[in-house]
Amino acid sequence: MPDSEKKKTIDEGQPAQKAAVEKGEPTIDKKYHLLESDKAREIIERAMNLAREEIPKGAVATYIPELGKEDPHQLGICLYPLKGEKICLGEYNVRFTMQSVSKVIMLIVALEVCGLKNVFRKVGMEPSGEAFDSLVELDVSDSKPYNPLINSGALAVCGLLLPEVSFQDMLRYTRNVCSDAGIELNEAVFDSEMKTCSRNRSIAYLLESKGIITTDVEDTLRFYTKMCSMNVTAESLANLGKKLANDGVCTIDGKRYMSSRTARIAKTLMLTCGMYDGSGAFAIKVGIPTKSGVGGGLLSVSDKRAGIGVFGPALDAQGNSIAGCKLLREISNELRLNLFYDPEWDREEEDDDNVMTSIKERSVM
Ligand code: GLN
């Protein structure tokens, strides 16, 4: 291929990059390279300020009464690049319950212990477009939960896990994969949810009626709810995200925490289903595989680049951290973390009018 046809890399002096350098704007030098840590920290600080403005538009979850006690004004982030220093800001080390973020861990363990075929015999791989605790699909004969990252799917996965592993095994694995020995079961949140989980109980019994759950329903529900009630921090989520970003291997101890296939499936489902009925819009606006939880946690994986953990308990209508989503959107734009980021991306084209003009000018319409 003649040199002139080679896709230009950022090192070869992109016009957009050159302009950015001249304007003193951030640049990246290699495809997977993040900014120098102090520049990235400045960018994240700015993004935090913007994100905080969203907090009044959200509210903490109250359907689990204990979560309603959380201070909605908290916001913390930990970004842990594969190469470079960990960046921690705000309430990054405050403990909160993992809630649905734990569905990623349930999925990982189920894929590793029970195998892919057994898992996807019980649950699908499709986004649901429904609320996280929906049970509409379960009333259709021959149907199964849409995917493992919504309540029905995770309960089905728990039914598979229960004969194989104990909650203590899951807690140990969670501590290891999150590199956080301080993770414990939050008994108050667990008790609070067990008293108010009629919807999940209904889902679990419906799954039993369809032969998807064959374990004791109440034990399965308790196992699921305990998984949701593990106390993590934004930093522990970043540690997990970093292992996922690095294909399941820890860059520090060199150990493999899950197979490459498992890491890939987890990341793919996070991208397509991780934000419930907000998954499509989030993929367009942010473009980073992410899993949310109603405790306000977000686990994000910028593949080959970084693990990111966020904590912001004020939620939007879908049950995703309202400030956390804004924060990730800003960071994705500024640090070029979008999965489809291309150094040749012309940010002018983000503007609707410009896109519509340019397609006409290119004579392709
Ligand atoms: N424990 C919560 C529930 O089952 C988790 C939901 C969530 O985080 N979206 O309702």
C-alpha cells in the first residue's frame, strides 16, 4: 500500500491534532494512550463540576428504604489506566452497595463455572428496552429473560450458581477481582431489600413456573439480594474495570481472573444492556461499556485503556446515576474514550447541520 493511502495515525500529524496542539487542547499520542495524568486529572475535575449540576435533577432510590438514607450530593470517580497513575477524585472511597453492578460478577462466575451454553440456555443476549425489574417478557410462553444484566436474567443466573458456589465464595471472588479486601455484606441494605422485594420475588416464582429456576426460590432470591448488597467503592469498581479492560488479567499480580472469552462477553453485554432501557442512548452519547446499579455505582471499561468506577447516588428515570452518566459523557469526549473514537473524527460533524450539508457536498445522496 502506498504511504499516501495508509490510514493516518495521530503521530503522523492529523490536522485536528495539530490544531489541538496549537490551541493547547488535549491530545493523545497513541491509539490506546491516555493523557498524562495531571492533564487528565484537570479534565476530570472540570467534568465533575459540570456533572454536579445534574444532581438536583435526580433522586436517590427509595424503593429499597435503606438506600433512601444516602446523601444525593456525593460524587466520586476513580480512573485507573492500564498504563499510568490511578486518578481518584471526590467520594471515590465511600462505600455503597453494588446493586446491579454485581450482575457482571454473577455473569462472570456463571460463565466460568457453568459454561456459556448452560448460561444462555437460561437467559438471552438481547437488550430488553424495558425497566430493570420488568417481568413483561416472562408471561410469554417459551420466553426467557432478555439478558443477564436485568433482574430477571440475574435471578435466572443465580439459580444456576446456587448449586455450584456459596455466597462466601462469591464474596471472596468479588474481593479478589475488585482488589478490595474490605468488601462486606451490608446487612442493613440486605434486610431492607428482603423486606420490600415483592417484584423480584414475583419474577423468581415466575421463573420457577417456567422451569428456568429449579433451585429453591427463596434461597435464590436471598443469594441474589446478598450479591446486590456488597459494599464497594468507586475505586474497587475501577480495579475490576481495569482487569476487564486488560482481557481478564491483572497488570499488577499478572494473574488471570477470568478467561478472555468471559471478559469479552461481559464487556459486550455491558455495552448493549448495561444501562437497562437507557443502554442505546448511553452507547451513542458515551460509547463506553458500563454497568449501573441503583446504589449509584457505575462500572466502566474503556477497553485496553482503563477501568473506571463512579459513585453518584442521585439517579435518573432509568435508575442510572444522573451525575455519573454526565461525568462519563464528558470524560469520554475529552479523553477520547468512546469505543468508536477515531483520531480523524471531525468534531465539527457532531453538529446536525454540518452532517447534513456534508453528505450533500460529498455527492453521495
Ligand atoms: N437490588 C436491586 C433490585 O433488585 C438492584 C437493581 C438495580 O441496581 N438496578 O431491584
